[in-house]
Amino acid sequence: MAGHSKWANIQHRKGKQDSKRGKIFTRLIKEITVAARMGGGDPGANPRLRLAVDKAYENNMPKDNVERAIKRGTGDLEGVNYEEIRYEGYGIAGAAVMVDCMTDNKTRTVADVRHAFSKYGGNLGTDGSVAFLFKHCGQMMFAPGTNEDTLMEAALDGGAEDVVANDDGSFEVITAPYELSKVKAALEKAGFKPEMAEVTMKPGSETELKGDDAAKMQRLLDALEAIDDVQDVYTTALMENQD
């Protein structure tokens, strides 16, 4: 497993996210707006909004920006009406790809997503073609060397569904999607700070890619993530560490 380290993949993703701070703000504002529109503007009564607001503050978004986004969602301020769309397809070596978007123009978005798939060696599929390969859940990653027994006890006491030990020594704590904030708080109280914590679509199994295939798949994922209307990209591909 030397070349296929989950920990290395997580570090690579986190580094890319940190370098796109402005784009992260845009995506978080969209998520807050849609969450408030669908479930109301009170984070205490709207778990999806609570997660989005927590993530915004973790990324140092100013409070005024968060409050304006909530008000746009509830209709107290005028704003763009975003629609959620999911596209599914396949990348290199048949690895599954799922692309979650928020858009005010579906025609533009599907054209951009289809172009990225076709240009970089993938294929856009039909609704439901790969969604069954993923599980909607909360996921936290902990560094290699973390005490497994203590982490597991704290996680399960805090309401986690599972603790997974990876071959590279890292650990994943899995929660129900909207229990993530509660379990994360319990773990931090017990002295465990996750390197990454997010609600995600976790693949049930992974396709290991290396060499040219890994590089091609990364170009496809980068192209999809660069699209303005794209919120998140999920894949079953586990790429060889390119560093």
C-alpha cells in the first residue's frame, strides 16, 4: 500500500483546498443559502445549515457573510435562486465519479460537466449509474500513530457509527451525516482533533490507480472541481501519491 496512502491523498486534497480559499467561500455561501431555503434559517433546528455554518467559521468566513447568506436563503434578502443537481459518470479505468452542483443555469452546468468528462477521458453517465457505490455519511480522518483503542472508545461513546483503521496507519471515524458536529465535539473534548472532518459521499470500495492512469484521473477531477457551479466531486479512485 506504499504508493496508495489514504493519508497522503487526504493531505493532497487539503493542500489544494487551502490554495482555493476564495472559491471555498463561494461554495459555502451557496450551501448556506440552499440549506436555509430548504430547512429554515435557524441552525439549531436545521442540521444541514448547522454543518454549513460550522464549516464556514472553520474556514474563517466573516459572520456578516454567513448571516447574509442565511437571509438570502430565507427570502429576507434578494439573491440568486440556486438549484441542486448531481451528475454521475466514469473516469479512468472505470473509476466512478459523482459531481454535486448548485446552479442558476442547468444548461450551462451540464455542458461544462460533460465537456470536462469528455476532454479528460471520462464519460458522463445516467442518473443512478454510480450513486449506489457511495454512502452519505460524516467522515473524520486522524493521523497515523493515533491511539486506536482510545479513539474508538471516545468515538463510539460520542455517537459514531464506526472507526476504520487504514493500512497506512491513519484512522477514519464514520458518523451519520448530521451527527458529524456532535461526534466531532465529543472527540475534541476527549483530546482528538481530526485532520479533516466533512460530510461526504464515501465509496464502498476503491479503484487503485497509479502512474499515467493516476495522473489522468487527477486531471479529470481538477477540471471538474474548477467548474464554478461544482460544489463537490466524489470518486472511487484512490490515486498513487504523486508527490
